[in-house]
Amino acid sequence: MSQSNDKTRHFSSLVVDGMERAPSRAMLHAVGFKNEDFKKPQIGIASTWSMVTPCNMHINHLADDAARGVDNANGKAVIFNTITISDGISMGTEGMKYSLVSREVIADSIETVVGCQGFDGVVAIGGCDKNMPGCMIALSRLNRPAIFVYGGTILSGCHNNKKLDVVSVFEAVGARANNKIDDAELAAIEAKAIPGAGSCGGMYTANTMASAIEAMGMSLPNSSAQTAISKDKRLDCERAGAAVLELLKNDIKPRDIMTKPAFENAITVIIALGGSTNAVLHLLAMANATGVDLSLDDFTRIGEKVPMLADLKPSGKYSMAELVEIGGIQPLMKVLLNIGLLHGDCLTVTGKTLAENLADVQAYPADQDIIHPLSNPIKKDSHLAILYGNLATEGSVAKITGKEGLVFTGKAKVFDAEEQALKAILDGSIVKGDVIVIRYEGPKGGPGMREMLSPTSAIMGKGLGKEVALITDGRFSGGTHGFVVGHISPEAHVGGALAVVQNGDEITIDAETKQLTLHVNQHEITRRLEKWQQPAPRYTRGVLAKYAKLVSSASKGAVTDNLD
């Protein structure tokens, strides 16, 4: 058996061709390879299956479907697993510090397996929030023909004819603390909110990132808008398995698709959808892995001309499953393309351009009100505001739909950890006019940049959504709404001004001027910083300690492999 010149087997041939590779073939016979399989391109199926979370509990079956698609297209599929964690389960605990860290572990593990085993192409299937950017970072680094498949959105729960999702439960906790509901009502909401497999049902981080990846051209059309348990989703996986063989034949790789204009398309679509602030962090990290020069200012530039059109949770009333029913994001993308807001010439994993993919897409039904017309946007520009100022000289990310107002000024109430803030919210210590400051929760300081869904949901449950604001160097869940600013950079742990905010200091959040201002003169800020001492690391061994040493600023995507 001599080494192949087949370009579709550039990597696998090095592992299995030739007399000297007989031991490798022997190992592969044991896992089901037949003699003819050694002459086929090998496609790794990166599965994020786990019973840790409903977002991923069905992905083992989807991996089988993708493998079937590869095998039927005359490739040889090899399924392997990587980890997932559950944000929804760990939220508000010390364990949530591992959430963003898992993005890097997922990326590293996929890169490790594909690089080691010599796979010629990859199909990556993700469900929960960090799976998706983790998969995409790995595909970018490897730059072998690849497709991402979204595991799909969950269906809504229901209680008393009201649709529920996981955020309903977080907000019910705040309502119970405020005696708006009793224990029995809380227990009923808890039991009914999550009916089965799939990612959290609003335009939260999972659905946001799935939409961004489809808009970027790295998923097949409609992959972002299929329910987790559906024939469409299983067919999506099978088609992806076959499509990656076509990418191999045509030598189309992720970096051919993930260009600067493709990232701009992703940003445009997530703004129109009212997507999660986490998309800013993850797209910056994906661009870094791809070698694309993307910055916070690109979100501002694009956001000035893109309207928010989708009335989706958390700030709106509809779920992703309801958007699926009217056609998903493809009709929205065609609207945006037709008015010149998308780059139609971007290459996609179909081998066609974005414009070619959208050519035959039909408009939404006339009677739907999930996606507003351009003549009546929910907000005329982006809900994602990049704020600078003396509290955020490297930038911060606000999620302001306009429903909360555009400017908030209040007095600081300062907490050095999320748990302290949550306790104060639940016990009534937070009152109208407060700006809750949660610091030392950044990438290095946390470490891990926890999401503040428990505090923000408690604020909503307490009925204070329009009465108080919250700022942090941590992150927000895609389920967060209200007057919130996160990703404050530089973070408190490295001596950002957030470290020296004191109780009673006046703070203004201004989405119109894009400023986050501490109303303390610079001389006083400098004096406070001169007296400030950096806290000792919270972890000195293990993955969190390694992460804290390696991770970049949130303004750069909180990446861990940018070592120059």
C-alpha cells in the first residue's frame, strides 16, 4: 500500500498509507475500519454530546446522522467527543467560572484530536453556548474543510397558558423573593420550563451564535433555525456530512469563508435579531483564531446602520421555535441583503455565495409580527452599544434595546463578587436609582468572567428592571435584559478604574454618546489607584489558574492562545 496522491486525503494518507503504517491500520480495524475505508477521506465528527445539559443530550444521535452522511458520500466518518458544561445549571455558583474556560478546552480538544488523528475534514456539532465558538475556534485553527452544525433550539415549556424557558425560572426566583408568587408557583414553573432536548429557547447566546455562524457561511442554510428534535435537524446533519466531502473536493477551507466581510455579515444578523452580548466576545475570539482583524469598533460602525427587527426573548415576547415556524433567519437575511446590509459575494459551505443561497428564499408570512418590517424597527440601530469612558478605557458592552431608556445615572453600590450582589438584591438592599457594581469577575479576576444572570433576573423578578442598572467586568447571559453593561475593560483585577469605585459614587451609562462615566475627577481616580493593591489570585493551581495567566482582555475576546 503506497502513499496516496489524492488531495482529499492529504492528512489521513500520512496516518494509514504504506507498509510502515500497518500498526495504525491494525488499530483502526479494531474500531470498525474495513480495507476499503483506508482509501477514503477521513472526516472527524466532533460531538459535544453529554447528559450534563438538555442542550446537548441528543447530539450523539445527530453525530450518527452526520456520520451516515459522510459514509454515504464515500468518506469514512470517525465520531469523537469533547466536553460541555451547563451555564444554566452552574449559574450563580463558583462553578460558573469554568464556563468561558470551557470554550478554550473545547477548542483545544477538537484541535488536538483532529491534528493527532489526521482527519481530512471535520463536522462539528454544538448545542450549548460555549460549544459553538469553541468548535469554530478549533475549525479556524485547523483550517481543514469543515462545517458546523447547530444542535437546535428547545421547544417552549408552558404553565397556566404562559410560555416558559429557563430565564422564566431565574426571574421566578426574584418574584418569589418579592412575595409576588408562592413556593408552589415557583415549583410549578421550575418543573415545566424545560420540556426536553435543545438549547435555551430565546435569542440567547446559543441561538445567537448559531445564527451568526449560519450568517457567516459556516453552516448549511437553516441550520440555526431548526428545533433540536425534528426530522429537519437530523437531515441537516446528514447533509452536512455529505457537504464536507464536496468542500474537500473543491479545497474550500474555513479561512476561505471566515473573511472580514463574513464576520460583518454575522454582526449584522445578530444585531437585527437582538442577539446576546456574548456574541461580541465570541466573534472577537473566532476572528483572532482566523487571523481576521476584528475589533469592538466594528460593532459600533455596523450597529449605526443596522436596525433591530426581531421581537424575540429576552427583551421581546417570542421564542426561537416560533421563528423556526415562519422560516427562520433566511428571509431576514434576504431582506438585509436586498437593502445592501449584507455582503452577498461571501463564499459559504454550500460552495455557493450567500446571495446564491438566498436567491430562492421566500418572504415571511404577511401576518407574522416576530420580525418587524424595516419601516417599523424595534430599534433603529443596534441594541449592542460599545461604551468607552473613564470606567472603560478599552471598552465595554451594553445591551440596551431602548425599552429601558437610553441614559441612566445613579449611585454606586459596590460588590466584589456576584454572590454578594445577589444577596443584596434579594434582601431588598438595592433600591431605585442604584447602579450595582460587580467587580473582580473579569477574565483574570474571576477568573473566568461569570455571567450575571442570577442578579439580573432577580432585578427583573423584583420589578426593578427600569429602576436600577448593573455594571460589571464579568459577562451577561444571553437571557439577560435590563440596563446592563458588561465586559468592562481593563478589568478590576488588572487595575482598571472599576477597582476603585466606591459606594455612593455617581455613574452614568449613556447609550447615545456611548460613554460609561464615573463622576469622579481623574486626580481622585489616580489617587485611589495609587493606594489600590491587586488581590491575590483566587486559584493557584489547575485549569482556572492556567486560564488566569494566559487569558487576554475581554476587549480582545478573552483568548488564551494569543501568546505574542
